[in-house]
Amino acid sequence: MKRKFSEVDNGENTSGEKGTWALGLLKAMNNPNSVLKTDNKVTMIKDLYPKARHHFLVLPNKDISDLKTVQPEHLGMLRHMDKIAKEYVQENYPGVNFMIGYHAEASMHRLHLHVISDDLDSTAMKTKKHWNSFATKFFINSKDIRQSLANNGSVQLPTKEQCKQYLDTALKCHKCDFKPKHMPDLKKHILTHLK
Ligand code: AMP
Ligand code: ZN
């Protein structure tokens, strides 16, 4: 079956099909065990397969499907998603650096903002694609998304080919020039950047 969404599986979709699995975030938004914070506009949830020590997602309550469908009228919503994310991490994880942004191509339904600590240290961080989805231009800072939307009237995204290139990039540490041979090498190396 041809997959409509990105090839960055989360290591848990073993069926090879994008069915109810891709609706998981919508289910999580209604699960009190997953929800960290909510208001009338957005919901913040735990990422079920965290790719760092702290990894959360913020989604609009309104059904905005993805970055491609985001319109200038959503700018306020995008700003609010960032605000909720920043407030949460400042309150709960003071002093921890977070990356706040979007995957250029999403694998799950509904627009979702990644809020992820920049250690990228997690047992669920298993593959090169996982790594590159956060450590290359496949990960787009929220501020850049808003700027692109404000300047162009829609979000300018990398092409499918560019996305593939980003995900296939040779492994490299996101904090220094170290080029590991493989993921186990990299996972060991990133610990040297932790306090
Ligand atoms: P993306 O590649 O931007 O679509 O990222 C989807 C994110 O959702 C990944 O970080 C997954 O670990 C996470 N995820 C997948 N299924 C669930 C779920 N059921 N509940 C919460 N997070 C999930
Ligand atoms: Zn390094």
C-alpha cells in the first residue's frame, strides 16, 4: 500500500499500513493519562515514543490537518501553541533546552508541534530516520514556520525529494562535528554533551 505520509515511522507501526495507528494523537488528546495541559484552543500531550528525555506534542483542538493546510488566519493559533509549550517547559523543566518545531512531513494525523529536549537521548530514538527527523532541516523551528506563513501566505516546505535527502543524510552529532558510524556509536557520543 502506498503511504501518504512521511516514512518516519515511530518504530511501533509494524503493520506497514497507515490506518488507525495514524489517528493515535487524536485518541491521546482524549486520554487523561496523556494530556498534560489543555485550554479551549489547544491540547498538550506526552509523546508516547519520546525521542529525547522530554518530548511533548501540542495540537490545535480544531481540526487543522497539517502544515500544508495552514492558512494565515491560523497564525494566532500557531503562536498560542508555542506559548503553551514554552510556559509548560519553563515551569516544569527550568534550565533544560528544548527544540520547538515541526517535522517537514508528518506521519500522524492533525497538525502537531514537537516540544523536545535537545539531548535527543532516548531508547525510542532507534533509527537514522528518527535521528535525522530532529537533527536536520527536516525539523523546522516553529518561528520559521510562522515567518514563512506570514511572508508567503502559506508555509513553504521542502519537497518530497529534499525530505528524503534530509532523512537519508549521514549521521552527525547535532552538537559537534562528530560523525558516528552507526546509531549505537552516536547514542554513546551524545551522552558526552550532557551535564
Ligand atoms: P510526526 O513524525 O511529526 O508525525 O511525529 C509523530 C509523533 O507522534 C512521534 O514523535 C511519535 O513518537 C508520536 N506518537 C505516535 N503515536 C502516538 C500516540 N498514540 N500517542 C502519543 N504520541 C504518539
Ligand atoms: Zn557531539
